[in-house]
Amino acid sequence: MAFQQMILISEALKIIKCETFALSSETINLENSVRRILAEKIFADMNLPPFDRSQMDGYAVRTKDFGDVSENGSVILKVIGESAAGKGFDEEVKSGEAVRIMTGARVPDGADSVQKKELAREAKTDEGVSFVEILESTKPRQNIVLKGAEIETGVKVFDQGELINVQMIASLASFGYAKVRVYKKPRVAILATGSEIVGINKRPEQDQIRNSNSIMLKVFVEKCGAETKVLPIVKDDISNLKSQILHAIKTCDVLIISGGVSVGDYDFTKPALRELSAEIFFEKIALKPGKPTVFAKLDDKIIFGLPGNPVSLAVTYFLFVRAALLKMQSAKNCELQKGFAVLLHKIKGAKARDSFLPAFVQTNAKGKLVLESLRFSSSSNFIAFSRANCLVFVPRDENLEAGDIVKILFLS
Ligand code: AMP
Ligand code: MG
């Protein structure tokens, strides 16, 4: 076996992006589209608002009617009808006239402003004719949102490759996208290995621990718009591992194996991949944690071998697997959002390896983003990880000092 050199994180990402294939698209109901990637451009199919719309309950009036009236600006106008939301007033408002109007209703022709109800007094004559005293003059367009002011027909609202989030649903609905075209979900198989691993519903016996990785990966992967199949735990047994790998890749696009990627006597992930003649693109990254991360392909299916330690698994998932899953869905942004924060305490870098360490970022009383690394916690490191909301970058062979401005990746 040839000695494999450590490759840089950026090189690993380049290889992953180059080797992942793009999935086709499908049309789904809007309500199921959150966290999927748009496979079409979204256009406004109508003006919003579709007509000059009143922002107030009140009276649609003509500003000119205030022109030559008393010094307090009030005027008495004849109420000739009503414009309600969904049922506008179709005649023209002429000089000396007003129309009672509701919020969201169409401003009738002839009127150019709306005075709010609180500044008007309406009364009926004995003959049943309504008049309104408008107590304060208006300016043109007052309390009116003009037709197309929010968006005009034909304008692009969202682009292909954008991630659909919950805030976008109202816009999609407003332009009639009851169904929306998105990229298909990558089908991801999850395989935990290790003779010490038992199901989370079991009481571990001596030498055993529960399988936290499979469910963690399932949740991460599904949040990324993919669908998952969690396979039974495989003990450190190369022939069983090989047959599970072959079985898994029949029905998935991506296989994630947890554990068994290092150089121990019972680490069989790489030997199994080799015996199956998988193409291994890299198996060592200059990264801490996550050095023994493996990226391979077998029968055109993508295989990740991630370290079994839950924090290493989470970090390598966020840096590499997440990017691959988003790339397969043709997402515009495949990597975690970057940011900067002020470090609260020193962090030692690792020799020859860049670090991405779980950290907690928050805004302090002065409005600064400040960062606390979670590596120094006395609790078990995956318990500390549960508080993490970002990863902090520590360049190889460097130490970061308190007060340094550091690069972070927000976990999402
Ligand atoms: P490995 O990568 O197989 O050498 O495992 C590294 C560490 O992670 C060991 O302490 C394992 O017990 C632990 N580990 C491996 N797989 C899992 C898992 N599925 N859930 C929780 N811990 C695990
Ligand atoms: Mg193991």
C-alpha cells in the first residue's frame, strides 16, 4: 500500500466537488419544500400590490378638494360608496366626493389619497345621504401602496440553486407556486461500525457504548434535504463490512461509514474498500479533528469513511459530507456560512494540521461577536459539542491569542 500523504482541507473539498454528480429535479408540493434546493427560477407572475391599495381603514379622497378650504384643512365630502377588500368601487370619485375604504381595498379612480377613519366623522342626512368631514388634509399617495410598488410582474424573486427556507414560503405562495421544482434528494445510507457499539435503546454492557453516530448523521443528512436509510451496526469484521457496503450501494447515492478508519488492528473500513476495489481519492486530511477521513467511490456511488469519535464525525460531516450533499443538489452555496469573531481565550494550533474546533459564538453587551472554544470543557467532548453553534478555524502550526479576530463557520 502506497503511503498516503495528508491533503489540505481545500484540496479535499475540491476533489469532493469534482467527483460528486448532479441529481435531476422533481416537482413537489410547496409545503414540503423547506430545506430543498430550487431547480427553477422564481418570477413574480403579477404586480404586488395588483392595484393601488389602501393601507388604512378610512376614506379615499382627492387632495385637490382640500385646496381652497378652511385654515384647519378640514373638508366635507359626499360619501358615494364603499371599497372593501375583495370588492372595490368601480366608479370614479369626482370633486367633492369620497369613498369609504378598508385596509387592503382598491383605491377607486379619481381618488389619490386615503385619510384614516380616526380623522373623519361621517353622518347621514334625513334623506339618507352620507357626508364625511375629513378633519385633516391629505397629501398625494398618502396611505396608498401603489400598484407594483412591492414587485412588478416578471421580476425574478429567487434563483435556481437557492436553498428554500421558511421565510420564502409566503413569496412562493404569492406567485402561485403551489408546486415547486427542486433537485432530487440524495439517497444516503448510514453504516456504523464497531464491535463496541450497541443500539441507543440498549443498556450497554461492559466494553460497550451506544451508537450515537447513526442517528446524529441521520438528523444532519435529512436537514440537508437528503433522505436516509440507517443500516444495522456492523461489528469489526471485514467480510460482514464488505457485504454491507455492497448491499448499501445498490440503493443509495452516498454511503457514510462511521468508525474503523484509523490504523488500529480492527479498523477495517479502508481494507474493506480496497478489497472491493473502490477508488480511494484521499484517506488523510491535514485537519484536526478528522485526520483519517476517507473519500472513495465504488460503482459510481460516493463513500465517506468518517472517524467514529462523535465530535470528529460531526466536524467532518459539516466540512465535507454536507458540501457533497448540497453539490449533488446543485446548491449555490455548498459550504457553511463564514464569519469573524473576537476570541476570548487562547487556542493552541495543531502541528501540520488546520483545526476546526467546536465553539460558541455570541454577541456581548458592546455588540461584538465573541467566541469561546468548547475544547476546554471538563465534560466529555461531545457533551460540550452540544453547545456549539460554530467551528473556529485555527491555522496549522499557529496559536491564537485572546483578542484575536478569528474565522468561524456557523453550524446550520
Ligand atoms: P473508531 O473511529 O472506530 O476508531 O472509533 C473512535 C472512537 O469513537 C471510539 O472511542 C469509539 O468507541 C467511538 N465510536 C465509534 N463509533 C461510534 C458510534 N457509532 N457512536 C458513538 N461512538 C462511536
Ligand atoms: Mg472502531
